[in-house]
Amino acid sequence: MDLNIIWFVLIVVLFTGFFILEGFDYGVGILMIGRSENERTQLIRSIGPVWDANEVWMITAGGAAFAAFPHFYATMFSTFYLALFLMLVALILRGVAFELRGKFSNRDWKLIWDSAIIFGSLVPALLWGVAVANLLRGLPIDSQMHYAGNFFNLLSPYAILAGVTFVLLFAFHGVTFLSIRLADERILLDLRRKGKYLGAAAWIFYIAFIIASVFETDVMSKFVGVIIFAVAAGCLSASWDFVRSGKQCSSFVATTATVALTTVGLFVALFPRLMVSSLMPEWSLTIYNSSSTPDTLFIMTIAAVILVPIVLGYQYWTYKIFKDRIKPI
């Protein structure tokens, strides 16, 4: 039994869950742009009981990466230090905003914290796309697993394209989520109208990202990767069609499948690598040269068998309790 592969798969599962759940959280925050106070309140209420539980998936995925592949964790955090710092600031502001927004009924007070939620949703979505693109494209990592570049090496046109793609994809994912969570027909009609344009933009940028990946990375060198991304693009197109035809549940299932397949496809493209070195291929970090000891992986596997079902259980319970649509105030 190859524990390195098992932990790679587990990290894929954790990041997939994170991008699915936190993806529509980010989308809801982004969709607050340009809305009235009452509409923003309804959007916030749609994720209010679950947003912090959704973020647990990121914490768990990061913790699993730290414990199972410590060299990858160290190199990744030193490489993306400034970007991760900015993301952390955005997430802290977002979390504080959820807690403080309703403390006073003052309009300006709510507007300030609503802006923080928008900022805390838009920035992480953009930065996750930039990070993913750089992991795929490769980074100047030397033989000592040290990043040999600077912050501006991360801001290539390909990385920015990926960032915008993630923003649009998550925003569209937020549209499909809100379509099954809200009861206000006026907002639902507006989401359906905007969803037509967001879905089209997300699909165009998604296809552009895939095409750019052919030239910038070796993502499409694996046949299974080609199949996964092709199916993901098909699911995104189907979701767009479902939004236009008013099939709310189907559209959410389709965007969920798109996000899940995209995440899996990205990891499949990397496997067995975790970070690609653009200096020398043999200097890339893999699930073998960056992993913990076999004894550590074995002990962690036992812990994961016990704890992961608990995480899944309370996540299911939370969504079951708060399954009803949000009614207008």
C-alpha cells in the first residue's frame, strides 16, 4: 500500500471539497456588488450558517499538506508568501465582516462590512487561480527546494488569465447556488438574467484557460487529463443552458461537477509532482521527495480514517438543518 499516493488522493479530495463549497461562498460575495442593502442581506443569509464550516476544508487541506508533504508545504508558502499574506488579510476581513455587519443598523456601517465581504471574496478567488496556474506552469525552484524567483514572476499573463477564470467560475457557481437557496422571485429573476452573461463569460475564459494551458504547461500531455477537462467544459456549458431554461437544481449540480472535475484534472496533470521546477524537471517536488517518513504517514492515515468521517458528518448535518430557502425580510 503506497501511503504517498493515498495522501495525495486525500489532499485532492480535501481541495476538491474546499473549491466546491468555498467556491460558491466566494461567488455569493462577488455577486453582492451593486446590490441594495436588503438584497445583500439575503445573499449573506444564504451562506451565513455554513461559510465558516466551508473554510474548514482549506484548513484541513493545508494541515494535511503540512503533515504529509512538509517540503512541499514549506516551498509553496515561501513561494506565494506575499500572495498568501494578501489572501489571509482578505479572509480575516471577510470573517470579521460576517460577525460585525449586523451589530448596528446604520447603513454606512453595513456598507463598510459588505465591501469587506466583497473584497474578501474577490481577492482569494483571483489569487487561487494565479496560484494554480503557477503550480501548473512551473516555478524557478532550485535543487534545495528553494524558490529562486520573486513576486512578479508569479504575475504572468497565463496566471492572470487563470485568476480571472476562477473569479468568473466561482461567481457563476454562486449564481447557481443562490438559485436553490433564495425565495425572493425578484432576485432570482435578476440572477437568471445575469447568470446568462456570467455563464457565457465563464465558459469563454475556461476554454481560453485550457487552450493556454496546452502551450504553457504539460497539462494535456496525459490523456486522462484531456478527458477530465473536456467533461468539465461540457458540464459548464450544460449549467449555462440549465440557467437559461430555469432548471435550478440541475445548474447547481453541473457547476459543482465543473469545479470538482477542474480540481481533479489539475492534480492529475501534476501527478506525481506537487510543484514543477522550471529550472530543471528533476528538481520538481513530488509526492516522494517532499513527503514525511512512512511512520508519520501511517499514523496520520489512522487519524484521517477517524476524523474525516466526522468532518463529513457535521458538514452534512449543517446543510440538512439549513436546507430551507431564505425568505425576504
